[in-house]
Amino acid sequence: MFAEHDPFLVALSVAVAIMGGYTGFGLAARIRSSPGANRRLLLAGAAAFLAIGIWTMHFIGMLAAPIPSDAVYLVLPTVVSFLICALVVGISLFFVSIGEQSSLRILASAVLLGLGIASMHYVGIHGLAGHFSIEHDRGMVLLSVLIGVVAAYGGLRIFLAGHGGFRLAFSAVAFGIAVSGMHYTAMYGMHFSAAGAMDQTMAMDGLAASPQVLALIVALLCFLVAVGFLLFLVPEARPRPNVIISDRVADLQDGGTGAGRHSAAVATRARTRAAPLAGLGQPPSRPMATRVPIEAANGTQFIEVSEIRSIRADAHYTLVHDGQRERMCSWPISEAESLLCPDIFMRVHRSHIVAVPHITFMRREGDGAVVELDGPAPHLVPVSRAKIAELKARLGLAKGEAAKATR
């Protein structure tokens, strides 16, 4: 049966699974670096694109298969198969996108994702109705589930090792292989046989859709996946390297006249000069950390302080953002504040520390403010009302405001 598949539709199904995986994993990569409300939207978007990619791939594969000509698709099992897929994918992404990325968590997510893909497949298969019955080889069923779990584990591992560039592409390819490999292995072990009159009556019971209607729905979903994939490929505007405070911050304060920009540049140059060394007439300075420990799945890693954009309190630990994603650190936020250089880092909120030279944008929001920090994945950090004046002074904006008040 597998040899009789339409090769063009088979290739299209694999391509759709890979595009859905690339878009979904790309959205999931931004979950950790986004504020609370946006995390839910990103998680929902990532789960939706992955689920649509899986479900669309499955039914393109069904259209590519030599299915009996009188077959129709029962609507209820077909819809349920998609809901199963979306739910399982969402839970799996939640496990790997929130909290510590332990080996057990990744393995559980891969098992859940593989079983979810298999469940979606077999529920969707038994949505077929016609003058036939469907039988499965047990060995091929187990093999298809195993392929889905193993390939899903590989895709998640590659994805968590790095969220951008080739690693994201590799994780999407592994995801496409997981879905396609599971589907076509299961199809290889599926057989049609003639059904009795009673079985035919029971099989045809319920609202059904023809293969032509299904093909139209699949074509629309293919278009949706392709649009999402192409939009995700469009590069975002990245801020310029922030050796000097961003022009946008100064312009925000002086109304676009340029005076704030000049004062910010002067103040920033003064701050970036080398700090005086301890010596005669100066108290000995406390030792500052040059690297920060990060908890990884296989042990403890260290990142340079210069790579840190922000630090966020998380219970008794902290989450360190390196410009791409957040990673767990064993330091509490009070210890991080005491060990990091105060000329560079500032505690702007009871739960947040920022690297001031990496700030590219600032705006008022309610009683407080929000700053944006640069990097491959720029992110926002809240500033408490009590810290706004101090931060503006650090950014060289206080003089600009004073001059504006005297005009």
C-alpha cells in the first residue's frame, strides 16, 4: 500500500510538517523572554501552528494514500483528532518552555508529544467510513509510536540547545520527520478489508465529508501554515549595538529636539570610562563576579557577565536573560545584586535587575515604566515608580527633563 502513495503529496506533507514545526518552535522560543500576558499568546500560537502542521500533514498523507473510492470522513472523529493534537502539543510545549529544563521534563514532553501524534493519527484513521473495515499490524503500531517519541525527543533536544539559526531549522526538520515517519510507518501496517452489511451501516452513521471537501480544508490549512512560516522568516528590526544609550530614549524625553540625545551620549561616555582602581586614599572594592552559574540539563554552565541583559527573581532562584532566552541561576536576586558590578547593573524592581548599557528603549507605563533590552530576542522589563528617577539619572535623562521643565 505504501508504494502506491502519490509521491508529490507525500513530499508536500513532509514540507508542511517542517514549516509548521519551524513556526511553532520559533514562537515557543520567545515564551521565556516575554511578559506574562504575551507568554500565553505565544504558547497558544506555537501550539496552534504545531497542531495544524501535524493535522494537515496527516490528512495530506491520507489523500496521498490509495484509499477506497467510496470512503468518506466522519466529521466528529476528524475534529476530535485535531483537538487531541492541539491539547497534547500545548501541554508538551508548556513543559519545555516554563521552568527548569531537566532531562526528565524533556523526556516526559517527548513521550507526551509522540503519544499525542499517534493518538491523533489513529483517531483520524478511524474517522474513515465506507464499505470496508480497517485492520492494523500490532508490530507496526508499536514501531510508529516509537518513531514518533524518539524523533520528538531529538527535535526537542535540538530546539532547547539553541533557539535560532540552524538549530531551529534542525529541530523543525526533526519534528517533520517525527510526524511523517510515524504517519507513514502506521500506514504501512494498515489494511482494508471488505465489511459486512451491519458493519457498513454502523460505519456510515454520523455526519460525513467527502474527500473533495477534506482536500479543500487541507488546502486552506496549507496556505495558513505557509503564510505563518514566511511571515516568521521576515527579520525583525534589531536595535543598534548599545555602547551609547539609544537615541530613542533621549528623543522620548526631549520631544524629538535632540537636546536629550546629546546629554545622554555625554553621560554614557562618562559612565563607560574605566572605574578608578582601589588604592591609596580609597577603600578596597569588593570582588565583583565575572561569570554567573547557569543550571543546565547536564550540569552547571557559566556565562560571562557581559552577556547578561536582565535578571528576574523566581522564588528562591533567579532567571538570567542572555539576550536570547532565560536560564535558571541558583543565586537569589539579593545575592546577584551584591555580586554584580553596580556601575553596570541596577535593580529597577523588587524582582528585576537590568544591565543599564543594554537598555535601548524606555517608556512610562501606568505608575511605573518599562525598558527594552537589546539582543537577538529583545525583551521588556518593568521599572517600579521608586526607581524611575534613579534610572533616568543613570541614562543621562535627568538633565534633559530639567531643561524641558524650565522652558
